[in-house]
Amino acid sequence: MKGSTLSKLAPLADRVLVRRMKAEEKTKGGLYLPDVSKEKPEEGVVLAVGPGHRSENGTLIPCALKPGDRVIFGKYAGTEVRVGEDIYDIMREADVYCVIGDD
């Protein structure tokens, strides 16, 4: 990913910019999947986060996520955004189910 591309995309409010992991090329049994059979991955890496959302009394509540977090989210979460040849997803922090910790 080019640094200039990422600097052009700055999520607002409680949104996060995610790059999905690549779709599986073959099944556990070793069969190769055609492009039309591949499912969208539900795992990705957070590239950028917005400042957070405002509570009812106006206090800023910062995002719990940070760039570099590996996350799991809903299959159809977010909006796909293309910048040049790069593809990203922008989604709300609430659409992220969990952070995958390091082993």
C-alpha cells in the first residue's frame, strides 16, 4: 500500500478504514475455488480510525480500535472504497465484532 493513498483517506467520527484479508484460494480438502465461489473474508487489518463519536452530553468517546489491529467483522459490513487499484472497506466501529490478539 502506498503511504500517499492512505493519507488521502481519513475516517470520520466512529468509522474505521479496513483492508480485508485475501479470500481463500482453495478448500481445506485441497480443491481450488473459482472466483465466483469465493466468499468475502470476514477478517481484516485496521489501517486508520476516526476520532470517535460524541455522547449525548457532547463528550468525545474515542475509538477502541487502533491502526494495525487484526479484526473480525460482519460479512457485509462496511462500504467498499476503491482508490486506484487498492480496495478498502470503511465501516463503523460497532460493525467490528472483536480484535484478534497476538499468539
